[in-house]
Amino acid sequence: MSRLTDLIAQAKAKDPQLGADLDGEFKVLSSRLPFGLNFERHRPEAVELPQRPIRKGDKVRVLPERGSTKKGDQRLWQVTKISKKGDSKVAVLELLGAEEAQTQTVVVDDLVIVAEFRDTLYPGLVSTGRVQRGGDKPFHTVINGENYHVLKALTYTHRGKVDAIYIDPPYNTGAKDWKYNNDYVEGDDLYRHSKWLAMMERRLLLTKELLNPADSVLIVTIDEKEYLRLGLLLEQLFPEAKIQMVSSIINPKGQSRKDSFARTDEYIYIVTFGKAQPVTCELSAEWRPSEGTTTLDIRWQSLRRAGLRGAVKRSDRPNLYYPIYVWNDGKGVHSVGEPIPLDTRPSKDAPRGTTAVWPARSDGSDGYWQVSHERVRELKDKGFLRAPSPQSSSILYLKAGEAARVESGYYQVVGKRKDGSVVTAPPQAAAMFIPGTQWRITSHNAGVYGTSVNNSLIPGRVFPFPKSLYAVEDSLRFFVINKPDAVVLDLFSGSGTTAHAVMRLNRQDSGKRQCISVTNNEVGADEQATLRKKGLRPGDVDWEQWGICDYITKPRVQAAISGKTPDGELIKGDYRFTDEFPMAEGFEENAEFFTLTYETPVSVNHNRAFARIAPLLWLRAGSRGRRIDKLPKEEWAVVEAYGLLVDIDAATPFIRSVNKAKDLRVAFVVTDDDRRFQALARRLPNGVEPVRLYESYLTNFSFASGE
């Protein structure tokens, strides 16, 4: 290694940037584990920003001609000059990274800005609509943007404040279901798995900053293609967490696959932090684990003690060695004898018409029964003993727990068998318990309660493989049922199922949980080809209207709240299971929709971007009440959740108004004078967080696109 470090030092002397890059890569490689999950950290993960205006100094790509379906020029250029030519604007471009200078002049409309890994970005949010039926409840938010960039922005608004993250990331099937560095990852890509891991790692590291380390959960769904790699990745990223995996049946009929078994299930990783753990919930009998059976009937146990020869010996429990006399005609147990001394051999003598059954093992050795002879007599009288024939292996009984459920009425007795044992019906009433790790739940069928629910809300708008609404609801229930004010995040929100599930949970207990849904406005691969042939491009209005966020996510969330389809028709059908009511009733909830913007340092520095920064302040204060959308003329303003002080000389009236406010959480103060800021912070009421916005917001709202 010493030789390598010497070479890096030489590179730094000749080219500082190249030397620094080599040093960074060396540190990454040297930090990798000699075992476990090793993969390529692919860079750069560039993102095109088609809706951002082109400005001097921007990094851009040249788009292909309108109507072309071919891939455009992937080289990066820098805008050195913008001028007007006729009715159009043209830009002078200089090729980046070229050994020899290369320039060209291109119409601005034929350019798209590119954000590369480690580029500094300045995020903002612009509202694209809202639906409000929830009174003073906090707002659910749907953010249209590259999820890595949104997560970075959320580290300012929600660092350590998120209670639960539920994500359904791309499964990396090879079916053009996700992009890396602006290209679909094909099934024959040799780096498909490492690209997927690199993508997931960067985002999971940011979730670690957002989750409450003292009590929170990360829930990740996946199928067999990446579950092994995902499990190792989670273990490496979250060594302090407890990780468990659940198998969930999502398609009982099975999805046929060529030359393979039909897939019926998927996997759910549960990653808990701090004191977080699944809580006891009221669940139907369908959730109760069964012993090798899919029935919901009561569980009968063998009366003879099981175990290997030598481990279960008569001499260990001599009082549990006694005869049971069983009718030969299948009428069950006649009577129960007394234990016999160790030095006494069992007798075959039995009342007429019966056979003496002893706890003999299959190899002929002596074992013993599970319970005393007195208890067996009680079980016989209650119908809790089964013996259809005089064979030791066929004598069954109900253990104390199951017997108690019969006596309490949890299992309803509907008759008796020939041998006198009770026949029970599957329980109808719910019970409080924590389920096992195999979920075979009717409501989790993704086809019936994912696709069909989506079709009811937004008829005719197809979204591939949406999650069952009730499956997401149940997954969250175990961790937020006792948190009525929980903050839930979904950074791969797709059709908006997670937000929908949070609304249902709120309705069940009058909670005020809020969901932050993050998705991009990607148009499906097939639709893209059609739109490009029509001369459309990303960023065009007629293109963006078909994107996931605008076409699926936002309309579904709005429909769920309003009870009406995008066409204004009442939604047909009813919600089922935990809470049954017509979908047309909607929910008493609030939601607002945003698009992530990218601001310039100049506009931020001169307060020209405040309207787009304002939603970030509102989010940090809890996404409730009014928002301060403009810089106040009085140099300060106070609303329900937060206050803003632009001129510290106006501190006195600002503090006076803050003291009068109820449930105010944050006070944002614009100043570069730390002494005066600290003095003002001491005057704030207890429970109000002081936040200094200095250098006209610039430092607070910038982040690097990568590490």
C-alpha cells in the first residue's frame, strides 16, 4: 500500500483534483470488508432536470431532434453565453473534459440541464395544488422530484423526526422498471446488481439521517431477485438495528414464470431502531400461525411426550406413566388408570371392549404422557381428548392455552365427534397478539386489493403491480398504532398506496399521522417511444401529464380524500376488512402537492427564491396551518406552526407575537450575528426551536448531489 500512497502523492503534486479523486477511491476500496457484500459504487449518477430554465454556467446535454427515438448526445457541455437570435434563444457551449477546446451553438430549447454526482444543488418547492378536508390536521405531502435530491432536502426539514419509512423500491427484474444514470437498466447488464446496490445504498444512508434513532422502523419490500443482497446491505448500513424478514403471500394463485415455480410471495425486511418493536394488535385468526396447516381450526397436540430415545425416559417422570383405556370401536377413552411403580411392567389387562394404551415409543421403549392422569380425566370429561382408535400415537389433547380459548368462547363448539371430543368452528372474533413471520392474509392479495382498488379510484389509469392497500396498512400498523402523530415517509411512492394506508389508519383511531410521498414524474418506457415519435420531450406539458406523479400519484391521493374520481364521479365500491365503509365517503384529511425546484445561489442570496424556499420552512414546522409564502413587509410574521424574523431589529414585537401563539414549534431567524441570535433564542418560550437562517438562506439550503 505504501507504493500506492506514494503514487497518489505524486498525482496530487501534478494534478490536485486527480490526486484527491484517486485518494478518495483508495479510501473506499481500503474500507471494504474482506467478507460480506462488496460491489461497485458506480459514479456519476447523473440526473437530467428538464423543467429547470437554462442559465449561463449550467452543465447541459444536447437533446436529440424532436420526433427522434434515438438516444441523444451523452457528452456534457457548459453554457458560456446565452443570446437572442430571432424569436429564439441560443447558447454557446463548451465541451467539458475535452483535451482540446470544442464549442458549438445550440438553441436553448434543445438543451437539458444535468446534475452530476457531487454537484451542489439548491432545492426549493413549488406547490402544484392541494386538497383540504381535514380541518387543522397536518398535511400529507406528495413531492415530485428525484428521490435522492428530495431526501437531501428533507435532511433539513426532518432530520431525526421520521417514525416510519415504508419503501417498495425497484425489484431489478430487468424489465425496464428503473433507470441508473438516465438509462434503463436492462436484464443483460453485467453490472445490473451493483448498480442497483449503489442506487439503494445512497438512499438508505440518507434514510438513516431522517429516522428517529431512539424509536423508528424501516420497512422494505423485495422479491427473490435482490433479497439476499438487500439483506447484506441492510446489515452493513445499520449494524445497530434489529433486522427481521417476513414472507408475505401477495398472489395466492401464483404468477407463472417460464421454466420456474410460480411466484406467490415477496419478502418484507423490518429494520427497527432504538426501542422500536412490533406492538400487540387486534388481529383476526387468519394471522395466527398454524402448525403445518392452512386451516384456522383449533390445534390438537399429541398426548405422548415427543423426543429422541434417551432424552425422554420413563424414569424421568414416573408419575406420568399410566394406562389409558380406549374403546375398540372408536368411541374414545373409557377410563384412565393410575401410575405404576418403575419396577412394574405394564399390563394388557383392560375393561371389556377396551385396550390399554401406554406411552410406548415407536421403537418399543417406555416414554411418558404430557400431563398427569388426573388432568387427562378432566380433559376427557370436557371433550378435550381425542382417541378414535387404541393406538398411542392417535391420542391427542388440547393444551392449556387452546383449552382456555374453547372455554372462553373464542373457539365456538359446534358439535362432538364419535370419540366425544369437541368440534370447533374457526374463531370470528379478533384477538390481541403479534403474528409470525409468514403472512398468508386474504387482504394482502395485490391483484384484488392493489390493482382493483387503484382502478376504483382512478379508472383507466394503469399502474403496474401496485401494493395491496391493506398490506401496507397492516405493515405500518405494528409500529405506528400507538403513535397518532407519526411521520411516515415513502421515497418510492409509486401509486401513493402508503399515503392512502396512513389515511386509513388515521380514520380508525382519529390520528393525525402524516405521510411524505416522494416520486418522480417518469413516463413508462413504452409510452416514451410513442411520445417521442410525436415530437415531444421531457419537460413538455403534453409529456409531463403522463408521468407517474401527475398521472397516477397525485390523482389517487386526491381521489382517496375527496371520494371522487378525477372525472368527478363518486368512487364505486367499499373499503373492507379492518374498517368497512364506502370509498365515496373519502377521508377527512389534507394533502398538498409539490414539485422540487433547483435554485441558483444568486436568486437565493438576493431573496428572489423565498417563495420556493418557504414550503421547506413549513415542512420543518410540521406541515400544518398557514404558510408564510412571501417575505413580510413588517420584517416578521407568525402563523400557527412557526414564525419568521427577517430583521432582528424587530425582535421585540416578534417575541411578543410568538408568546401569544399556541402550539408554535419553530422560530426562523435571519441573521449572521451569532451573539444577537443567541440572545433572541433565550427569549423564546420553552418548546420553540430557534433556527438561524444566515447568509440569506444560502448555506442552509444547499447540498451536494452525493458525498
